[in-house]
Amino acid sequence: MGSALRAGRLIPKRLRGLRAGAVVLKPRELMTWHSTQAREELLIVLTGMVTLDIHVNGRRATRKVRLRAGQCAWLRSRTRHCVRNHSTRTARYVYVTGSAS
């Protein structure tokens, strides 16, 4: 099990439907570019601040969204994105994904 203090999976892998996990990004760290595939994703910032880079309409054009503790972002299915911590403080967030159908 994960927590805000330690990164990890919040819902067992064997369950279908919802999936969740916790991520800790140290200053200047990032979660590399990845896709939501056929799932929607809700990203909730618990502490610190992150920048969410999102590929717009499947293109290389990138939209940047800054999120602080207490803020969240919803990503539709098949959205390529990257989460960056540009700050000098550790950032923690949780993500929840679910089938888009």
C-alpha cells in the first residue's frame, strides 16, 4: 500500500476498473512522458507544486498546467503527459485511473 509519505500502488493490481497510486517527486524530478492509454486519469496534488505538460490533440504542441497542493487535473483517455517538479520542495500527488468506457 502507498501513502503520501511513500510512493506506491493504492489499489491492488488484480482489481479491474479503478487504479491508483502515489508519487513523490523530489525537487527537479519528473515522471517521464507516458499515456493514459484507454483510461481517464485524475491527478491530485497533496503537497508542493507540479507542472503538468500535456500533448494537445496528439500533437507535439504542449500545454503546461501548474498545480499546487489541493488542486487536481483530469486527463481524458489517450493523453500523453509528463509531471514535473520545478520547485525546490518535494511534491506528492496521487493519481486515480479508470476505464473511459
